[in-house]
Amino acid sequence: MIDTWMQLPTETLQRQAKTPVRVVPDRAALYSAFAREIADEISARNAAGEPTRLILPVGPIGQFPVLAELCNRERISWRNVWTFNMDEYCDWEGRSIPRDHPLSFEGYMRREFFARLDPDLRIPDDHVFFPRIERIDEVSETIAALGGIDSCYGGIGIHGHVAFNEPPISRFYQVTLEEFRNSRTRVLPLAPETMVMNSIRRVGGNFYTFPPMAITLGMKDILDSRRIRLYCDGGDWQKAILRITLLGEVSTHYPATLLQEHPDALITADADTAAPLAGQ
């Protein structure tokens, strides 16, 4: 079945998709659309005097420089925005890596995005949340206290993980689909394919030095978001999982298939990622 899906022309993929999918010309257009969507959402809610509550990823990341420049130019304030990052790497003992670690998602967001916003537009520090093992329920509790998430933004991993909600596959226990839908913030070992893929992209394939664990928001906080917007910019490596996400059955084996059940989900892919595999 997957072999057949890999041959589908882009237009057929869009027509048959169980989750709506938008295709843009290239990665630059994807990052621009990603940034524009976040900026427009904040601007509209600012104008209505309402807070904006977002779940954000570090991956993709190409939208963040565009978003900072756009918000500075158009004077879009983040003073009434609350952000909850999806995840963070952990060391072998399950402790979050420090903010100054080169792979830290928190370090990246603070250095490469929040600090690039003009000071008078910048998000207050107490509006920024990252999942931490010592405060494992803080994100979920704060989201609930604020009235829920307006939009969850993110990407899709090699086997369909959203945040680091890896497929819960084990010889020794089973997680039902209902349990997975309601999964909470937790620490988990990274799957081998995630370790290999991410180490290739970040540390030259040296997975021996790569953080082996992560802390992630659970699927419940993600699926409870009023809107979900995922962006796929991976090219060849992401073609199969994009098609499985859009056409496959809902399953814990491919967590992103759960988006098929959401009332307001949209996946955006660049034309290369959405195209059939060359030579098929």
C-alpha cells in the first residue's frame, strides 16, 4: 500500500487526503506561510483584546527568523502571547539538557527568536513555558488555567511523531489508541530512527553524543488545541510519512494519523515533499 501511495501525483494526494493538505512551491514559501499564519493570528487576537496561546516547535525552524522580522516590521506585539514549546532533549538520566547546550530547544527559542523581537514587542518571560522534568505537569496545568490552546504549530517526524510522541511500540506492554490520545507530558527514550535522523541533521551523524531521551507534551494537549497546523519541509525523507499521515488508518504506530480526527487540522508541505518519489 505504501508503495502505491509513494507514486501518487500531488493532486491525487491532496484529493484523497483524510486530513486537509496545502502545497506551496518551495521551502521559502513554506516558511513565509508559516510565519504569516502565526503573525496574523496574534495580530487578530491583539486587535480583539484577547490573549494568544500557542504550542510551538523547534522543527521546522526556518519560519522563526521570518516571523521575528515580520513582527518587528509590522509592530505585532507578543506582550499578550503565551507559548508552550513541544519538547526538550534529556540526558541519559532523564534530566533536561541545559539551556546553553547547543541542541537545547529552549536555548534556540530564546536566542534565535524571542531575543530577535524588539524589546517593546517581546513576550514576557513568565509567558514562556518549556516542559521540565521537575515541573512535569506545569505546562498542562497552565494551559488549562489559561483556557486552552488556540493553535498548535509543529512538524512531523520520520515515523509520524508529533512533538516527541514516539510510537509506543514494545514487546512487553501495549498502549491503546485511547490511552495514547490522552497521553500526558512525560519523559521517554528516543526511538533509534529518531536518534539517527536528528543526529545526521544536527551533529554530522555522531549519534554517540546525541541526547538519548526527551521530555514531550502529550498528545492530549496537542489534540485539545482548537487548531492544529503542521508543516512538512523534509523533502525525500518525509515523503513516506506525509503519505501515511494523510492516507493511512489512525494508529499509534504513526501518531500523526490522529490529526484525521481533529476538526480543524491542516498540513502544509512544500512541493518537493508532496511530490511522488522520483523514479517510482
